[in-house]
Amino acid sequence: MSAVAFSTTVSAPRAGWFTQAGQVLRRWLIATLRQVWGPVMSLIQPVIWIVLFGQVFHSLGALPQFGPSSGSGTGGYIDYLVPGILMMTVLYSGAWAGTGYIDDIHSGVMDQYLTSPVSRSAIITGQLVQQLIINLAQSLVVLGIGWLAGARYPGGIGGMLVALGVATLLATIFCCASTAVALTARSQIALISLSQLIVLPATFLSTTMMPADLMPPWVQDVARWNPMTWAVELGRGGLDGTYPDNGWWQAAGLAVLAALAFAWALRSIRAYQRSV
């Protein structure tokens, strides 16, 4: 009888990939709800950025680069700023995504994952989807606060969906990259230090808060190849209803980087498993 029971246990069907990813997602969502202060603070942060940067740089709205001819509905710096803050928010949030994996490594949860039959890609995907849900909520808050602050979106619902889609691509890149770094370094200090080293230059060497023609030539050259610039210009074009001429290759570049970052994260979790 025991042999039959053992045979039945061994031959039990394995849960499908989507079920596995869904269970991982459920676990991360429950953890998020149990520590709700984290998501709440992450939703307040973009509000502070819009108010702070919007007031500090308010006088820039008098420049012709920020007038109605720039493609915005009413002109002014706030129309220009909101898409940049949108991408800045998901960039910073994504850069911290790997901290959850480091907590799992130190608590032993990661070892339990890796000794189970759960697909490694399902582990990465489940946590990634949880991060993207948070990023979507942040993005909606940014657009709502931007509207209350005076920004208008001539691109309509379609343009807002484009901006949200681009923000999701950017978030995927940095969430997966943060995951790969976390699984490689296995240190909160290393992850935070590297994140700060990347996100600040990525923000200020882009068109997040300033048009390229107002920047020094060398910054313009860097910004041209900065994925943050690609995302900001695509999002700004969606909200304005005037897409950049090179938007197709910017979108393709973000999609390729997202795929490469996911592959890097998947390779990192497999490398971690081999090392323990």
C-alpha cells in the first residue's frame, strides 16, 4: 500500500506555469498588503516631485520651448514635467525591486523556492508582475496629480495608454536589472549603492526635466542614447498627441532592453541556485 501511495505522489501532475507564476504573484501581493506603508509612501513620492519640481522650475514655462508650439495643450512647464516625473517614478521604484529577493535570501525563503518544482521563470515573472502593478498605480497617481496641478493631455485616453505602456516597459527593464543585481550581489548595501549610481545620471542626463536644446552638447549626446530619454519622449508624445519622428526605434529599443533584462534576471537566479 505504501509503495502505491509513493507511486501516486511521484506521478502527481505538476502545476502549470501560469499557476506557478500566479501563486508567486499572490505571495508578493499579500506581503505588499501586510506592509501597506511601503506602497502608500511610494504613491506619495511622485506627488512631492510634481509639487517640488513644478514650483522650483515654474519660471521655465516662459521659455518658448515650453509654449503651445511644443505640442502641449496649454503650454507651460507642468505639461512638460508630468511625463518626465511619470518615467522618473517607475525608474526609481524599479531600481529597488531587488530588495525583496535579498530579504528572501537572508530569511531562507529563496532556498525553499529553489528546492521546489516551481519554474525559475515563474519565480521571476510573479514578482515582476507585482512590481508592475505597483508601478501602474504610481503612474495613475502621477497623471491624476498632474491634471490637478494644471497639466492637460491632448492625446486623450489613447495617449495615456501609450504613456502607461512605455512606463511599463521602462519599469520592466529596471525591475529585472535590480533583480539580477540582487541575486548576484546578495547585499542590500551593494544594491542600493549601485541603484543610486545609475538612477541619478539616468534621470539628469535625459530630457526628463529639460529639453535637449537647452543642455550642453555633451549632455545632448548622452541623452540621445539614454533609454530614459526614449521613454520620456514617447510618453510625452503620447500625452501631447505628437509622437517623435524616431519613436518607432525608441520603442523597439526599450522592448529589446526589457527582454535582455528579463533574460539577465533569469540567468542570475539559475546562477544563484548553482552557487548554493
